[in-house]
Amino acid sequence: MLPPVRRSPYVIRVVPIDTTLTKEENIISNWVLSLVEDPMDNLFLSISGQRGERHMFESLYPHEHLFYGTIDCFVDVLNYDERARNKDTPSCFFFKTCILNPGYMHIKGTKSEEEYKNFKENVLQCLGVSEDRRCLKGFDMVFFPTCSNNHYFVFVYDFKNRKAVILDNLLYSSSDEAYPHLIYNLKYMFGRYLLKINHNMAFSVQYEIDFFDQYMTWKTRGNSRLWHIFDEAHGNL
């Protein structure tokens, strides 16, 4: 975290989805998505070692299958930008897609010790070696992005306000119908991890807090393949 004197009081977390691109942004996006350059060009490398090749970013095109690694590039940028957040804004941590990707997170049934061990290893890999980070010390919100059934969405735990929400651009009649096993498995696995680190939200995550769909003015019934806009918008929260 940067010292307070170097943090920006003007960091804007709300990104209007109808904002037009700047001239510079248009030039960059046209170059990245040109479809004529070498698809194996390395366009992104984070301090954590996350790489982003051109073909990964080209998957942001409409009707393409989004690469998990593309989301993870956004994750690293968001976590890096947290250093400059205003001290009065919530402290956030964004997990990579490896947390919710494994098959055992998408099926019903009691989770084995081996599956929990894998979940824990993925969590620790995302958090790094710092003991404070591994104990989620100082974090008000944690984000779990994933792709399921060719669709992108995000689970969010808001520790500060003791609630859990789902960021999804699709309009469902019930969240449980859309994510029947992911919700249960995340509550169990993450709650178990919180219990191990003696986090004060462990019991609430496992047994008390239920997820609900976050209201968004542009939720629709038929744009399940247009998540590229949603991905880019929430990649800039």
C-alpha cells in the first residue's frame, strides 16, 4: 500500500458503461484487437508473473470464448491499483479465476479433504506469502470472478457491511437457479478457510449470509454472449 501522501483522492471506482473511449484508448484497443498481428505476442506481464498474449485479449470480441487468463490480467491490474486507493474507500482484494474454475466447485456433493486442500492452495497462491494478506487483514471486500456455461460473473463478499452479492448482467428470476452449486461450494470452502485463519466472518460466510443479485440498470435476458462489455466494465471498478 502506498503512503497516504501518494494516494489519489480522485480515484473513481464507478465506471459508466456508456462512456466513450478517449482517442488514446481507441488507438490502443484498435492495435490490440487488430486481428492481423502475431496472436502469440506478449502484451501484458504483471509483477506476479501473469502473462497476457494477444489472442487472450482478442477473446474480448463479441461471441468469442473468453480466456480465463484474460480475466486474471484484469485481476492483477485491479489489485495493483488498490495501492493508490483513497483511505476512505473500501479495501478490496480480487481473486483469480483458479478459485472457482475447478470442476469440484461446479458439482453437488460433500467436498473431500483433497478438494479443500486444492482450494486452499489456490487461495494462498492468489494471496501471496504475506501473512497479513493470507489472513485477509484489512480487506473490506473480496471478489471471485469466474466463467460458467460461457458466461462471466463475479461473486463478492462485503465483510464491512456483512453481505454477499453477485455481479451479473443476465436477468434471472432466482440466483440459486443460475448458480446452484457454486454458491453452496463457495460458502463452504471459503468459510472453512476463514475459520482456519480465525476470521471474524467465518461463521457468517458459511451459515448466515446469502448471496443476492446486485441490481444493475442494464440487466437483460438475452445477452449471455455479450459479457465482453460487462467484463471490461467490471475490470475497471
